[in-house]
Amino acid sequence: MYSKSDTERLNIQFADASAEELLSHFLQIYGKKIALSSSLGMEDQVLTAMLVGIEPDARIFTLDTGRLFPETYQLIHKTNSKYNIRIEVFFPDYTQVETMVNQEGINLFYETVEKRKRCCRVRKTEPLKRAFQGLEAWICGLRNQQSPTRKNTRLIEWDEMNNLLKINPLVEWSEEQLKQYIQTKHVPYNKLHDAGFPSIGCEPCTRAVEEGEDIRAGRWWWESPEHKECGLHRR
């Protein structure tokens, strides 16, 4: 198993490796102690297809915040059916959701950055901590091109907040590469992507992007770009 001190060496070792080679290596090393955290976006759908091709029983989980688009729920079902898998679904603690909504309102996230981050913490960060129990590494679909907050993401990082190795196999992929892979491999994807939604999260916090905007401009669009993270990926 690897530690924080190994990340620099691993980035050098796998600098020229394909995403599949990277996944194969870490699946062999970690087995059931590694999992893909999927948001059901294009990146994670590509990684799901790669993972099940390497190891059909590889662990894949997602977070159901309770505010997702209907198309996202449809995609979970379609992905499970196509690959004959069962994506693990983690939900927020209903008591925390009730307390938050009763104190701040149902759409508190529009009011201040602090309230939006509270909602993300309750609906995403806390369930993620439960999903991480027993893991020593996680696979993520972050890409450098996604937003200003992700431009310095590396292939292999150390997640200080969760004390886990974090692998980003698609970090240098372009959107064109993603679409080509999805088309060639017939990977199921969220139909909202065809309607101008390159990045899809909770329904009330996601809009379609305009021409010329960056691909995460539709997430929390009322906030400045440097704030546009939910707490799952601390930069």
C-alpha cells in the first residue's frame, strides 16, 4: 500500500501510462479497498466502463443528495443494467437534512456561500465519509480542464482530509476524448449533456452553460468561480 510520501514517485512512474493501465495497477494493489466515487458525469461513466472491463466486481458508489435530476436517476438504472453491476448509493442523514431545512429553508444555498456549503456538507461530504469507511484509496474523474479550481490537479494525489490515496486517471483528458470514448464504447451518459449541461449536480444548483463559458459555469452560477467546489475536492 502507498502513503503520502509515494505520490511524487507514482506520478513519475505513471506519467505515460494509459488510464486503463493506471486502474489495473491500483485495482491489483488495493482490491476492495479502492472504489470509484461516481457523480454519474461523463468522466465517471468512462471510468465505470473501464473499471468493469478490468474487474467486474470493482467497487463503485455514488451519493444521492435527494435533489438530483430525474435524468441522473435514470442513468443509475441504465448503467447498472448495461454492465450488470449494482452501484452503491449513499444518502444523507435525514435528521441532519431536517434540521438544516427547518433552520435555513429548503433552498438555503441561494442565500450565502456559507449556507450553500452547509447544504453540500450535509448532503455530500458527510455521506462521502461513510462511503470511505474501509477504503485506502479512491478513484475520481477530475480533469484539469474542468474549472479554475481544478487546473492544478495531478494524476495521483494524497487526500489530506480523508487520509486516502486519490487517483485521477482522466486528469489530462479533453472533453473531445471523453465524447469519443463514450461514442466508440457505447457508454451510457446523462442526456442533459446534450442539452447544454456539461457538469451536472443537484437540480436547483445546476443550469445549462452559454457558449464561451467554462464547463462548470452552470454549477452554483451565482457564486464567483473560486468558490465553486462542494467540499469533496479540497484544493
